[in-house]
Amino acid sequence: MDRNSVIGFALLLALVVGYVAYNYNTKSQYEKKQQQDSIAYAKAHPKPVVDSSKAVVQMSAADSAANDSLRRTMPPAYFGQAQSIKLENKKLSLEFSTKGAYPVSAQVKAYKTYDQLPLYLFKGDGNRLNMILPGGNGSLATADLFFTPVQKSEPNGDQSVDFTADLGSGKKVDILYTLPADDYMMRCQVSLAGMPGNTLQMAWETQMLHTEKDIATERTGTQVYYHYKNDDHDYFTVKGDEKKTLSDVANWVAFRTHYFNSTLLADNGFSKVEVNATTKLTDSNIIAKNRTTMDLSLAGGNMQTIGLKWYMGPNDYRIMKSYKNGMDEMVPLGVGLFAFVKYINKWILIPIFFFLSSFISNYGIIIILITVFIRLILSFFTYKSYLSAAKMRVLKPEVDELRAKYADDQQKFGMEQMKLFRTAGVNPLGGCLPTLFQIPILFAMYYLFPSFIEFRQQPFLWAHDLSTYDSIASWSTNIPVLSSVYGNHISLFTLLMTASSLFLALYNRNMTAQDPNNPMMKYMPFIFPIVLMGVFNKMAAALTCYYFFSNMLSIIQQFIIQKYIIDEKKIHAQIQENKNKPATPSKWQQRIEEMQKNQASRINQPPIKKK
């Protein structure tokens, strides 16, 4: 075989191998085969000696020519080079890839990370929206196609990019993204031509990035929300690896972090939704990953269109409520057993907050004013509580006499005590009413402050960010038990809240009659603040700030009422006057006394003798 034959044979072999490598994307296999063929040829044909450098140049030229030839015969959607396309409005800056035609990054322009860097909800190769096209036996996906983009700006400020992929033979995919001038909600329209089918399978992958102070808190608050077409909604918290299949057609599915979310909505709903999410990640820049697969119904014709929407933005209650599709439920204003407190937040506290914020820029001052407002609302019940406590203190000597007189008969003591309260005009449960009114408000604040994005990165006094814990000291060493319960930092607002709670408990103990039959009860007000200190040390500074100022106002209010308003001498005189009046027992008191009499009669009844 002469030199020309060898070169011709080598060129033919290069064309064949190049074709196989192009279709199956096995470059490494091609190189291995080429190396094996070269070795085999060298062994079989030791002569004549070929100039290796010249042969390489000729082979490379042949391979390039083969690829160019193949590309000219294939539709443009199957080959190309990925490029970045930017779409931007006043609120979002999105980056798309022409390969796959989906956003690979989303920057929320009005917000910064805790470290004051540009805030990205997601960014990188782990984020994509892929659709399995009908008619391809599951092998034809938009993520593998190269799209041709056309950008357009509307007179009203809307920005759009239209991605088109020509698959040949009349098949075409068109994905149009429209970003309104001033909105977090992007519209998406998917049009298919020449690909009839009944279902379009979709896979949505997201990697949510770390944006806040404490990544552990962020991962704890990562949740998946979904809203069914029947207006029912639900969610689950991502604790490690989570997998869930939705039982019905969903209008939207959301991947929610502490203060932001990415939500995909379908005009006709998603069916067969399966969510796979995890927070078990070693990368400290990523708090959670999500892969959700779903089906979209198609009409079955040659030309088909699907309408989607994509929200990428903050968990802002007012913004998400404006869409009127249930997305505002992602702001947890009250859930579970205390779901009723969300109405206190929606109808009272949130309107008051936005009213005050319209002319007050310091959110710490707003918290104090809200605390004062709540205390004024409850002042009447607080006064009644302290008045009842004062009456109990005045009656304490007489109650002690009854306790000593009927030490061996607790039933008789209880009946005589109720009789004393009735004749004196004292309600022993009168002090419970203010506490019952305060509990819903306390829990309403507990849900509102940690989830209210308006407090994010708002400073007050020594706290740099009211949405997270204030830290006056921290350490990196893990201390057994202490680090897991209390954390690796010290929150000053939590310390002040605990100290004020202990002082308030001590003050109330000195001003309230104690029940000697329940000696443990006198220690409970001191135990609870200590136990809760570890919980609140990790909570938002806005919450602990509220509880601290609420305690301080309670101490001041209690001091004023008991020092300048309540006169125990007058109360004693009034009680003595009430004793001389004929007492008319209330229905509640009558029932209590009747129950006590029945119980006493059963105890005193002689046992029945057996025959």
C-alpha cells in the first residue's frame, strides 16, 4: 500500500469515527479507538515511515470537515454554543441560557445578602426548567436543544425574550418569557408545533442560595408550599431528604426559604406532581435543593400552547396577597393549633404596622409603639386583674383562718372559701381574664416578627438586623449541650427579656397571695423564663425586643396601678360592707357549690354492706 492509499484510508477512517463521535458524544471512546487503530496499523505496516506531525494536521482538518458537513445536514436546534441572555426590570435581573431556554440565575435587586452582597435566589448550572417533548419517546428534551433568542422591549417597559428551536420536519419549540416593568412575576408561554400529544412532562430544578445570617435557621425554615385547584393548600418543611407526591392537580408549587421563594404557576394546573427536596448539603452557599416533576395537559393538536408564570422574589405579604391566588399563605402568620392568631395579624397588627411605618422610619420605635398600643387596649382588663389580686390579699387572713379551721376537711374548706368570696364580692378567677387576652397577642407576635420581611436588615440600638438574633458575643467552639440548646452566641435582648421576666415574677410574688397547698406553683414563674431563654436566644431580635419592652411596660403599669390607683384600705372596707348585704350567688358559683356538696355527700356516705 503506497503513501496516498494510506492517507486516503486514514481520512476515510476519520470520517467514520467523527460521525460516531458526533452522534453519541463519546469523544473519549473515539480517542481510545483512534489510538488503538494507530498502534495496530503501526505494527502491521512498519514501513514506510510517516511524518506524524503532518498526519495530525491532516486528520484534524478531515475531522473538522466531517463535523461541518454533518452540521449542515442537521436542524440548527441540535448543535450550537450556549450563550447568556439577560432580562431585567426594576425588581429582577435574570440570566438565561440559550441551551435549554431557561433562567440560570435570578437576582432580586431591591435586597442584599446579610454580608451586603447582591442577592441571588439561585445561580449556576444546578437550576433549570426542562420539558420532555411529545413524540420523542422520552429522549427529546428542551434542556438539550439550542435556541435562537429574540429580545424585545415594549413601550410600557415590559421586557421579553423569545427562544425558538427548529427541530426540522415541521417541528418547532417556542418559549416566550415576558418580564413586566415592575413586578416579580414573570410570564412564560410554551408553544409546540408539529408535536401532537396529550401530556408535556416537566422537571423543575432549583438550588436556593444562602442569603441570611444563620444558615441553620435558613435550612430549618425551608419549605415546599402547594395550592390545589380546589383552593385547598398545604406545605411541608424540608427536614433532610424529603419526597412527596401531591394527591390532586395543583395551581402552583413553591420552594420557600426564610424570606424568599421561587414559585411556578400553571394556567391549567400541574398533575402528577412529585417533589424531591433536601437540605443535607455540604456546600455552605446552598441551603436547599429541589427537583419537582409534573405533567401539563395538552390539547393534542398540531399547534399547542401552555401558559405558565414564575414568581421569584420576597415573601412579602402585601405583594403576594395582591396576586389573589393564595400565595400570601406562604407568610406564616399563624399555623396549627394557633392558626386563629393569623387573623389578629392580618386585621390588627399588620395594618397598624404599615400605618406607623408611613411616617416613622425606625422600626424599633414602631415595635415600642405597638407594644404601648396593646398595653392600652388591655389596660382595663389589667386593672381588673390587679384589683382582684388586691382583694385576695385583703382576704388572705380570713382564708388562712378557714384553712386552719378545716385542715382535715378540704371539701368543707373549699365550700367555706367560696362562701367567703361570694359574700365579699370577690371572683377568684378575675385575675385570669387579662392573661387569657394576652396569650393570643403573644403568639401573634411570635409568628409575625420572625417571618415579616419588613424587619429584615433593619437596625435598632445594638441590633444590626431585627429579623435575626442580636449578638453581643459569639464563639466558634462547640460546647456540648450548651451549643445545641443555647447556641454559640449571646443575645442581649434575650438576656434583658429574661431578666425583666424574672423581676416581674418576683414583683408579682410579693404582691399576690400564695397558695400553701401548691408550693411548686410559686417557683414556676421563675423556671419558665430560664427554660425559654435558650429558645428565644435564636429568635429574631424584633420578637425579643417586643417581649422585653412589654415586660417593662407591665412593671411600670403594675407599679402605677397598685401604688396610686388601688387602695387596699378602701377595698377592705368595701368587702366588709358587702358581707353585711344579702349575697346572691351567680349561676357559676351555684354550680360549683352544688358540685362540692355532692362530692362531700358521696365521701360521707357509709359504704354499702355486702350480703
